Amino acid sequence: MESANDTGVYDKVKDYYGHTIQTTDDLATNACTMDKSAMTRPIREATALIHPEIIQKNYGCGAVIPEGVKGRSMLDLGSGAGLDCFVLSRLVGEEGRVVGVDMTKEQLDVARRYVDYHTEKFGYSCPNVEFKEGYIECLDKAGIESETFDFIVSNCVVNLSPDKGAVLREAYRVLKPGGQMYFSDIYTNQEMPQALKDNSVLWGECLSGALKWTELVQLAMDIGFAPPILVTSVTFTSDNDTVSQLLAEAGSPDLKFCTATYRLIKTSWDKCNTDDPIVDVEYKGGISGHEKSVKFSYQGELLANTKVPMPESTATLLSQLPMDVSIVGPSPSITTPYPKISGYLTVDPFKVAGGSIEMTTPKALSGGCCSGPKSCCS
Ligand SMILES: C[S@@+](CC[C@H](N)C(=O)[O-])C[C@H]1O[C@@H](n2cnc3c(N)ncnc32)[C@H](O)[C@@H]1O
């Protein structure tokens, strides 16, 4: 047990999501409120088909729908009332498959009640989504076999777990080789004071269990993932005076929170590659909703059919993902805004959110409405 007053953290979280809160209006803070800025057109269209009760019971803190999911197998850790699962159910198509795992019966009951509704709404002959009861620290007990999923998503859940190492080890186990965990969660800039770890309301609100971002990076690397790729990051301050006071009383005036989305990729990478030549990569525009550009990491977008220079280590990893990106060959460029893969280890989400690490747009992409991090094209 890494935290929380006692060993009852699971029961407290279950009680919080099963009884204390019924809709987003009941949340005590703004931590579990979703930033919708990263929604592409297909995601917005799929979300528009979701039953209003599911929308009201959405406690996610980010956008966790990765690119290239059509026909793929998806696992949602801590699926709650199922919003992300139902959106994915639509996006993977009838030939894809979505499994949500959650430990809270009341959340599962809501999600399961709407499976037939969405199956019919999407025009499928049988459901492609199911919800399993279980703990994300031991997916084997929920019957999830090794190397069975292309993607794992998770929205504001890992912070609630008292054993984050077990969650990430299980995620690694059940991902297929080359698969990726694409997830949003809350992180801090320094270690959580014990007084806050012991506060069960703040734990339930996804604050007290938050990892310092460097802990997430270390944990993921220890388990065998490639260096975590930061995709988005937004800092936030609590909108609740009592919470702000608690934070102040805990004697950590400099403690900050951010919501960040990371890609954890299950692939081998060459740790010893010091010779990392610059190569050109090109995105072919083949992902629905991302025809004009796609965003691989926080640095900005890859414009379709445009050569972009990046270190070979980064390009190799990117070309292994289902993102319709290929390496064209050696680049005449000498510099690139993209770090080599090992460079992602030190990317501080607080600096990215605060703008002191720029969301650089590669020169090849400048100009036009699609060139900046706030693309209008998706
Ligand atoms: C903040 S809510 C997010 C729910 C959902 N992902 C969403 O975006 O609406 C957290 C969910 O994670 C579930 N959860 C927390 N810890 C868990 C664990 N160790 N195993 C399984 N589910 C867990 C809770 O039951 C709750 O439904």
C-alpha cells in the first residue's frame, strides 16, 4: 500500500464512485473534469451519439482516444460509466473490440445498462463492447490474457490505485508487442505530502494519489516501456476553497497539479544509441479525423504529405505505431525540434503546460491553419 490512511482505499474509492457522486455536478473539485480541446471530428460525432446519462457520469480528466483505432482491440482501465468505451465502440467499428474494467459495481451497472442502446444506435448486429468487474492491478483475475490488446486507455484512474506499479505491469503484460497505453491522469511537480495522501476525499477526487511526473517516467521505464511520450499537459489549480486551504495547510505551497496524456509503448528501444542521425518522416494522412495532420507528441503536428526531420530513434518508434507514418530516408536537416527518444525522459509536463518548453512547430510545418498546436483542422 503506497498511501491512504489505511488499507481500505479500494472500499473508499468504490464508495466515492458508487454512492457519493452521481454526476459530474457532485464532484468537489475540478480535477476530474475533461478537457475536450483534443477532440477530433470523429470523436465529437461519436460522442454526440452517447446517451446523456453516460455523459453526465463522465469523470475523466483528458481525451484518451488514440489515433488509428479502427478494427483494433481496446482495453479501458477504470472504465466507470463507460463514456470512453462507448465512443471507442463506435470508432473501432463492428470488427473491433472494446473491454472496460472497473471495480465499482454501481459504475458497471450503469455502463452495462446502455450496451444494447449503443449497439443499436451504432447499427451493429451484436455488441463489440463489454464491461468486466475487476481490479486493474490484477487483470488476470478479470480474465484478461497476456498480449491480447492493441491499445489500453485510461482516464483519471491510475492515480486512484494504491499500487501503480502493479497497474503498469499488468498493462504491459496484456498489451500486444508494439501496443500502446494512451492515458490521461493527474500528476504533481513534487512528492505528495503524507497529510494529503491520508485525506480520502482528496484521494477520491484524484488528487492525493497523484504521482510526481518523474515517478511515472521511472516506473514505466523500470517495467520495460519505451520512454513515455508526453502528448498534452494542462496545469490546474483547485476551484474549491476548502481543498486550497488543505493544500496550504499541508505545508506545500509549491505543490502543483497538471493533467497529462502520455503514450507508453511496449517496444524495445536502443538505449545505447548515441549515434542518432536525423531522418525525414512523412505522415500520409490515412487516419480518419486526422487527414490533414496528426499529433504524435507535445511538440506539434505532423502535416500530411510533408517531410519532417527527427532523430532516427524517435522516427523508428513513431513509424511502429498505427499512425500511417513512414521514414523517408536521411534528412538534409541538421537540427530538429523533436528530441531523440531518450530525450523524452526529461520532458517536464509543467514546463510544457506553462509554455517554458515550447510546443514547437517544425519549420516544415509552418504556415496555414494546421501548423500550430491548436490546429483547426481536426
Ligand atoms: C475518476 S473515475 C473515471 C471513470 C472513467 N474513466 C471516466 O472517464 O469517466 C475512476 C474510476 O476508476 C475506478 N477505479 C479506481 N481504482 C480502481 C482499481 N484499482 N481497479 C478498478 N477500477 C478502479 C473507479 O471505480 C471509477 O469508476
